[in-house]
Amino acid sequence: MHIMIPPPVPRSADPWPDDLPADLPRCYARLANMAARAVNRHYNAAMRATGLPITQISLLAAIRADRWSSLTALADDLALERTTLLRNLALLERDGFIEPEATAGGHGKRYRLTARGHEGLAAALPHWRRAQDAFTQALGPDRAGEIGRALTTLRRAATALADSAEPVVRPDTQKQEPSP
């Protein structure tokens, strides 16, 4: 199967407003969000037969791999907000894919896959493989590798920038927010 990547959509002939930064359309957050939504649509379409979205399949795989020491570490590893992680864990637990397990010293919370979770993950992996291979084929292996490395670098840079941001108080709300 060969997929043709469409050319960029032509921009409007209308001039960009002078009072907006000229590079605003190339905002990294905007471009990353647009790409993430498109990529997620592709994977979720491939996963439709499993009944699980790619986020939950990734979470099942992370729980199965058991390479995290806390829910915060798991959220960081998956680049999920903690509340998003907890919501997805609750859904997976409710649907019988995961269950809590005892932790050493009784501190923190850990999960493990149930038999249904192992079966669900195993059933999802062929669908994931097809979705992954489709991207590799559409981009070419070299370009796919470059993009994967670039996305990893972008995430690491964004994380470092967010972690180094000092909180500032906005005078209109008195709420602390990271500095720009």
C-alpha cells in the first residue's frame, strides 16, 4: 500500500495582520497539536475494532512494561496530565483491564493488567503494528526515524523549558502561571 502525502494547503492570499507576529502560524505548540490530533485520529481509526483508544492501549502497554515507580512517573513517561492519567486508569479498572496491586510499604498506587487486560493488549498490538507500519511506509523508514527523533527532541526541549519557567503572578487574576 502506497499513501500519497498531500501537498500543503495553500494559504490565503490575504495579508497577515501587521499587529500579529509573522511567525505565529508556525507556533510550535500549534503545529505539534495539529500533528498530534491527526496522528491520534489515524491510530484511533486503526484501533476502533479493539474498542480502546490509542491512549488507553499505550497505558496498558506501559503498565505491562512495569517501568514506572509512581503514578506521577507514569504520567510523565506518557506525557499525560495526572488527571488525564487517573481518568484513564479509572476507565480501564472499571472495564476490567487493570486492577490495583499492593505496593511495598503500602505507599503509592500501582496497577497490573488483568487477564482481560493482557488479552486486550495482545488483540490491539496487530492493529497498532499496522498503524505504525503505515506511517513508516508513507514517510519512508529514514524520514520516519528522523521525525521520531525530532519529536523526542521537541518533547525534551519543551519539558526543560516548562520545568525552568518561574511562576509569575498575573495582576488581573492573582493566579500563578509559568512565565512565558
